[in-house]
Amino acid sequence: MDKKSLSERDICSKFIMPAIQQAGWDLHKQIREEVSFTKGRIVVRGKLHSRGEARRADYILYHQPNLPLAVVEAKDNRHSVGAGMQQALGYADALDVPFVFSSNGDGFLFHDRSGTGAQTETELSLAQFPSPAELWQRYCQWKGLDDEIRQKVEAPYYDDGSGRLPRYYQINAINRTVEAVARGQERILLVMATGTGKTYTAFQIIWRLWKSRQKKRILFLADRNILVDQTRNNDFKPFGPAMTKIARRQIDTSYEIYLSLYQAVTGSEAEKNVYRQFSPDFFDLVVIDECHRGSAAEDSAWREILAYFANATHIGLTATPKETKEVSSIQYFGEPVYSYSLKQGIEDGFLAPYKVVRIDFDKDLLGWRPPKGMRDKHGVPIEDRIYNLEDMDRQLVIEARTRKVAEKVTEFLKATDPFQKTIVFCDDIDHAERMRQALVNLNPERVAENRKYVMRITGDDQEGKAELDNFINPEERYPVIATTSKLMTTGVDAQTCKLIVLDQHIRSMTEFKQIIGRGTRINEDYGKYWFTIMDFKKATELFADPAFDGEPVQVYTPQGEDSPVPPDDQEESDGTVAGDHGQADDSDTGLPDMSEDDGKKRIKYVVDSIPVYVVAERVQYYGPDGKLITESLRDYTRACVQKQFASLDDFLRRWSDAEQKRAIIDELAAQGILWEALAEEVEKKQGTQLDPFDLICHVAFDQPALSRRERAEQVKKRNYFAKYSGAARQVLEALLDKYADTGIEHIEDIKILQLDPFSRIGAPIELVKAFGGKTGYTKAVQELEEQLYAG
């Protein structure tokens, strides 16, 4: 056998897998092959999207299910034994494993990241592959796990029998948390971006600790009623009769898993006594969802619960750890045991990327000064000063501005999809109501079809709140547009939300991340792969802040008599409790609005007599480096192609050498080139249909473009078909016509012979025989392609 002639898959099946099994690894329980652990980043251009390649490990070896130990990367025998090592080390970083192997079938290069071996890298023969017991022993030595801790770490995951597996980063978060608890760590912080499955992760953590009896009674705290109910009915459902929800201020100590709102066990003095019905040592574990919202604040009522159950282990979950001068999640919980960011989620393809539409109005940028003595709509004298973006919808309401925002939202929906779920974030309830009215008036036909096309969903409106479940349910069409203030900033699992409108002043990075998180979920069943942010108040400038999506950094540790920062400089205010939802109260309802500002009364003026104009509008995309980029489709294509091909000659050589042009087309599509959108844009100017070959030559290398029809006519003029006769000539002439109509990709697929007009010439097998067989047919098609792209 010539080993160098074997494919990579042959090397795996004939040499690598037998060596691993020979070392004692269980094929069914400890070995997984060709594991795609990411989904491939979604790239958005125009109205279309594509997916990049998923990251795939050839083998992952496990001590037991969901406890990975090693990665093995395979190459064919034309490569060296260590050729796959650097690739495998990247996988090991992501998968949180210490042992890495590379092989070409001759042996293994073993990289020991644990530091427990004599040296970091060692070459091993096929017979020297380490056993499961050896790697597990090294793993425990690396982690410092004694026999007692080791037994706790081996607590099993919940398995519903469906084959559902946690994602790799969820496994990392779960394992690191269980390990921290096993070590006796009392305060644990997990940072996971919105939409990455924090609740499911929390469930698996609690399940493992509960089933292994490390923690016998657990309290799960959330700050929204809807979150508690979703948790109970979905991810936590396997707890069954062992679980209860604390409601109506009544306590039953016969359960083991308790779900509760913070507000259900705090409030007035009488209400605060509810949690005192439990003994301080009743709970072994308290898990705090969205812990940034108050659990880290020393003056928070929620903190009283944690102080009362201080002897329990506290695990905080958040997408946005709060780090201000006053409040520090890290100060309370310690450094995160694991972080998974929005940027990483998008890069892996688990979260939806976004494009940003920024729209600026003249009055926002240039300011507006009222004429002397001017009164507002309600007859209130308007203070004489210049009003700008900071004042809009706070101190000054320009009704034309509200209408203009609604116009732009409506224009966007009509141009894309009028029924894509949309959340419009406003400054207060009054603003949300005005926006609702403006959107209703601009969409009379939609509202006539169903009055719930536009709904205000705010804390004070019972009918609106009642529609929240319908809004987030992918199967319910209505409501389509929700105007809100604070109620929908966190905890609303809007999987199909495709448009987020920011007409709210957002200075808090925490609040900004939570709002953006409303759109980051992907729902492939309903065509939700990406979303748009339409920004009217420069909120997306926070994307440029280094704090937007880096690792959480503790910027201040409160000590001693440190004074709090001024209110204007605080990151955010959580507000007051509003009913059972525990929502920050968005209750600015009257006009004119009178509020306190440095001890003085402040009036919200309403003006209905001045026009507003758009002065700037631009579209930006989420770039590969996590930054927003403003770039045309042509510019992006040019940059992608020139990165892949050093010159026009390099591209022409690759195109000519490719047995199937489709391979190059797919390769560039994986990098984000959207052929349909590019063709639409270029052909609109050219007035003709272009081949991907000509699109690339024209856009990337400034070459004149020939249409598909022109290329086909050139081939006919060369009398290329003269050497063929009968059915073979008819097939090639029909293929040339098909190319002119539909492009190169279709004529490369032999299945085209099953379609008209080929089916009228003869059966596919007869047509192939006309060329002397499949090899002859394939060669004829390749010659046809050479003629198409000659000269």
C-alpha cells in the first residue's frame, strides 16, 4: 500500500482510529469524529447573507460525555506528522482542553499544555498513544483535583435522550463552574453574551450539583416574571415535582428547587420577612440571573437576600457585568470563571451579526433656538436657549421629528419586510405612545388588517404587556412593531426580531448591550440570520467604546468612605419596582412633564410647528474584526478578491486550473461575497447579465466585462462544435445556451441532462454515451469552459 496516495479520511480510518482504540478509548462513549463545534460566521451584504466555514476537529476525546480531554488533528501522509499541530492548538484553546495531537498516520506529535510531562512536545509511535486513564490522571494533576474533588467534577450532565449536546462554550462554562464549586469557591461569576443560552447553562450546572447531592436546595433568582415562567416551563422542566415557584408571598419548604423574582421576596418590611421564613442555611446554592441589575449593589434590596443566605454558594449570570464607581459585579463575585462575548458568538456563528443604519436630523446636529417669546403646543413659554440632540424627547418634543423617525422605520420595513418583528426603544412612556401613534398613522393598511400591527408595550399598559408573549412567539404574526421604553431591554427572548430602532438616549454600556442583545438570536426556521439597528440618537457610537465587547475589566473597587459619582455620571439607574415584573419604572406620562433637575423644575416643551430634515444617512456593517465598517458591496468584493488573489494573472490561472468553477465561486461566497447582490448592483449599471468570472475581473481588477450572451456568441463564431456531431453536438449547443441564460454553475452539474431541452434529445445515459462515457462528457464540458474564457 502506498500510504502517500491515501486520502486524509483513509489515514484516519486505517491508522489513527485503530491506534486510539488500541490505547483503550471507547469508540461509543469517549471518541467523537469530525466534530463541528462552531457553525460558521454569518456574513451580511445588502439583503443577503452567507455562512463561513465551521471549525471542525477531526477527533475530540472525552473522559466522559461533555468532559473533553484532547483534540486530534489528522493530515494525509504527504504532510509531516506535526503539520496539523498549530490548527489543533487553536481548537484546544476554544475547547478548553490541555492535550493536543497531530498525526499523518506514521505516528503522533503530542503537545502537553498541562505542563505535567517531561517536555511540551513529544513524538510518539502509533502504539504509544496514551490511554484514557493516563490522560485523565494528567488532567487531574494539571487542575489540582484530589480524589474528593475529582469525584464531584465527574457529576453527570442531564441527557434527555434526544441527542442534544451543549455547545462547546456552554460545556466550558458548566465544567469550570462545577469545578469551582467542587473546590469550595463561594462566589462565582459567569459572563455570557445575550442569546448564548445562559439559562440552559445554569440548568446543567444546577442539575449536576443537585443530582450529585453537592447542593441539595437551590434558589434561582430572576428579575422578571416572564423570565421565571420561561425558565420553569422550558430549560428547568426536567426538575419536575422537585421544583416550585415562590408566589403570593407563601413559602413551602418541602421542595428542593425554588424559582423566584427578586421582588417576590423583598419590598416592604412585611414582604421582606417572606424569605426569613427560610432558615439562613436552608439553601446550599443561590443562582442570580442578570446579576448586574442589582445583586452587586450594596444598597440594593435584592442584596439583602444574598446577605441573608450568605452561607450558600452564589453564582451570578450576566451578559454585562456592571463595573462603575458605585457598583462592581467583580468586586462581589470575583473574576469570571468563564466569559463568552458577543464578538466571539458572532465569529462562531451562534449569534446574529448586525448592520447599523445611522440617521441624523438637522435639529439634532445643528440645534434649534426658539424665536423670542415662543410658546409650545400647550401654551408654556419656551426657555430661550439652543436645544440639540441631548434635549430631544427629554426637554423638547418636536412632533415632526417623531413623525420623521416613524417615516424612516416604515420606509425601511416596506423596502425589506413589513412583517419583520421590530422594537422601537423610546425615552419614556409618553415618547413610546407618541411613536405608536405616528407608526399607526403611517401604516393604515396594516393596522386595518390587524389593530395589533403596532403596539405600545410598556410597564404601565396592561393590554400592551399582555401582548409581549405574542410578540416574542415566532409563530404569532402580531404584534409586528413594539414601541417601548424600559420593559423590553432585558430578558425578552425575541428570536425573530430583525429590526431594533434606537430613539433613546443611552449612556449606559450595560443597557446598550442588553438592548442590542434583543436582536442577536438566530432562528433559521424563520429566516432570522442577522438584524438591523436603526439609530437616531447616536447610541451606536458606544460600539467604538473599548468597553463594548472586551473582557470584563474591574475599573473601580469601592473602598472606605469613597463618595458616589454624580447622578449624571452614573452608568445607569435601575429605577423602582413596577408590579410583578420588577421592571424599572418607565412612567413619564403627563405633558408638560415637570421633573427635578438640580433642584429646579424642568419642563418638557412640545412643539408642532417646525420642520425636521434628514442631513445624513449611512449604512455600516459588522466587520471581521468586530468593528463597524462603512463599505460598498463593490469595495468589499474588491478587498476580498485581492486578498485571495495577488493579481489578475493569479486569478486567471486559478480559474483556468479549476476543474469546476463552482469551487472558486463557493470559496469566495464563504468569505462573504454575495454573488446575487453583487450581480444585481453591477448589472443594473451594465444593463446586461454577467458571469461571476466577469464580475470579478470587472469589480476587482477593473477589466471590461463581457456578458454571458457575448461570451456564448464568441464560442459559436469559433466553430468549436465542428469536431462533434449528432447528439453530442446538440448537447454542447444546448449547454452553451444554458450558460447564456443561467450561468456557469448549472452547466457543470451533470444532472442538467435530466432537464429540458436535453430530455428531448435523449435519456441522460444515452447523451453521456454520445461522448464515449462520463470521462469524455466531463472533458467536453471542460473544453467548452476553456472556450468560454479564452482570450
